[in-house]
Amino acid sequence: MSIQETVFIKRRNEGLNLSGLLFRSMEPGVVSVDAQRTVTAFNRAAERITGLVAQAILGRRMTGLPASLQKVIEETFASGKPVTDRTFVLFPDAEEKAPVHASTSLCADGSGQPLVVVAVFHDLNSARKLERRIRRLERLASIGTLSAGVAHEIKNALVAIKSFSDLLAERNEDVEMTSLISRETKRIDSLVTQLLKFAGPAKPTFSSVSIHEVIENSLRLVQHHITTRKIQLVRALDAGIDLVQGDAKQLEQALINLLLNAIEAMEEMGSLTVATEIVVATAHLSPLEPKGKAEQIQVSIKDTGSGIPPEVNKRLFVPFVTTKPEGTGLGLAITSRIIQEHHGRISVESEVNKGTTFKITLPLSRMP
């Protein structure tokens, strides 16, 4: 996947939030006040921007409005002329300022007497938040481009280092040092590979996939770790239907990441439970899924390990956040991205010294 495609994916993932923020920043607050200085209209955007409730404002004197807004309305009544492009702060004395851009218009009767003043104002804070979000995305795109370039250069250098260490090993020269070089080279290569996967994951190739089969394949690959630590494995694959549209290899990678995390979190004699069940959610996971109730398959991976501290739990799927001394903090970030690519959701419940449960929910495949 190219860097351009990677940037597109990053922007697409935040597109909904950006679109919502853009919509809110464009939607103006509208207030109308009649000649008796009674508020006759107060829309939802005005509620959001001012923090006031329409029910408490409508039909009452405009003294309930912010003083700066009252000022421009009164100015329009007094001069008989509209106010255009005025910028001011709604609550100058508040800790969090609320800057707005406002204009007014005047409705008068046949003799020119003012009947109603309408004030239209935009929330500048939302627009500024949108601008900061876009700049952040641009910085992330630049960092992603730089990271991918550096990662590729490191992998090229590792090829030469590995070739040299293999040559030394063949000659039986300094076996201990050669083994150390080989081990550390593999570790660096693994880290760089994960970084590249996070920067630009391969586009999944969707087909009909049995989640139970993916789970069994994943368990076989980590069975050695389970046996070595004398961990009790509990299977509860109770979902009657387990077919989803997905990429088996990527789903396997996601499950292996979660299984290894669970195993590493436990001492010997711990318990690892892998379960599936059919759940019904009112929220649709995929743009392709119809709104309303839909059956989904939920995969749970539960351990009896050390648990995750609350301060880490909040940022668990953020890249480079880890509780492991030698962890990269990329495994869960990659797992989260894979699940998102499959139109699913991942969540975590954890209690320190009691254990952790990861839950993956995926839409079931629609059979012809």
C-alpha cells in the first residue's frame, strides 16, 4: 500500500468526526427578539454555542442572553441598521471563552418602526478546532511518510548485518557474539515490520471466513506458550453461526496478538478463556449493513492476569503505548486497525490483579 493510500485511510477513519465538527461549525446560532425585547426564536445551534436552554429563554426578556449578544441586538434596534461581521466573546469573564462571529438584520413595519431583530452568529471555537484537527492529520501524514522511509532503510541495512552474522556462524567464529547479533537483528526486524504494517497495512482480501477456524488456527500457533506456562485453556465456541466476510490471515494476526498478550499477562497456572456468541446490536457496524437490529458474532479472550492500569487502559490502542518492558506498543494498534478494516469493533474490560477481557464484534456474513 502506498503512502498516499495510507494517508487516505487515516483521513477516512477520522472523516466522520471531521464532518460532524465541520457541520457544527457551519451551523449558525439564530436568535430573534421583538420590539418588546422578548426572545421569539432560539435554535439548537444557539443552545449549543451559548450553553443556554431554549425553554428557559423563549418568551422571556432578552436579559437572559449573554450581555455581548444583547448589546449588538440593542444597537440594531437603536440605529435601525444591521450589524455586519462583528466578532466578540459571549462570556468575557468565563474561564473558557466563547468567541463568535455575528451579524444582525432588522424587520420593520411600513412606517419604519422596528419589529424584530434577528441575530445570526457562528461559533469560532468549533472552526478553530477543525483547523487544528486538519493540521494534526497533516502532521501525522508527514510522520507516517518519514517513518515508512526510515523503516525501509533500516530493513535494507539489516540484510547486510544478517548476512555478515550468518557468515560468521558458518565459520564458527565467536559463536556467542554471532548468536547475540542474530537475535537482536531479528528483534529489530520484527519491530520495523510492525511499524511498516501500522503505517500502511495491506488491504484485506475479503472472502467468507469461519471465525471458529481462525480461532483454532491461532490457538495452534500459540499452543507452545500455553503449555510452557501450564495455562488452562477453556474453549466456549458457542456461536451457532460463525461466517464473516474477512481476510483470514489478518484476522488470525489480530487474534494471535490478543492471545499472546493474554498469555504474557499471566503467571503459571493461569486460565485463558476463548469464547464466541451471537449478539444483537441496534447500532450497525458497517456502512454496508442495514440500520436496525443485526446479528453479529462476538469473540471474547479472557485472562486471569495482572490486568491493565486505568491510565493505560484509556490509551491502549494508541501506537507505542505498552506495559511490557520490551514491548513495542504496536500490536494492539495493528489489531484495532484490522478490526476496523473488517467493519468491527474491539473493546476491553480490565481490573488490576484480576484479569482482562478483550471483545471483538464482527458483522455476520449474509449467505446467498
